[in-house]
Amino acid sequence: MIKLKDLLSEGKFKMKGKYLNMPGGEVSSIPKRNERERIVVQIKNEKFKLYDNGFNEFHLIGDRNDYYPKGTKDLERFLNKNKAKYIGIDRWNF
């Protein structure tokens, strides 16, 4: 049985604990700043790399703009309001 609550949250970013649920159904933990991975999301024509800076702060580093949400609710609101699309995980070398 499909619940109304599940239909309303479908297609949105949602934080559950330390995990970020993507609109397509993928689940990923947000990498810390000293890890090699970054979550890549696209907003309009700009790609942002997301990581956790610690102390419940996140960094979205883009090609032209940067955004620093304060807390999980602010991160969810930013991603859903701007209709971000999940691209994947970027791994880079030091």
C-alpha cells in the first residue's frame, strides 16, 4: 500500500541521520572534508561538489558560486528549492 507521505517526499532530497536520500532513490553518506570523494549535484548549468565540513556545516563548491548551508534542514531546503539533480560521486587524487 502506497502512503501519501511517501508520495509527497518522492523526488526530493531528504536527510536521515548522516545519510542523504537522493530523488532517484540512491542513498549516500556525505563525505568529510578530508576524504577523497565529493557528491556532485547540478543546479541549472552549474555543478556543485558537496562535502561535510564538520560541526553540522556543509560546503557546496561550484564553478562560479559557493554556498555554505548551516545544518541539514538548510541543506535540504537549498537542494529542493533549486531543483538540484544528483550527478554522482567524484573521486579525486591529492
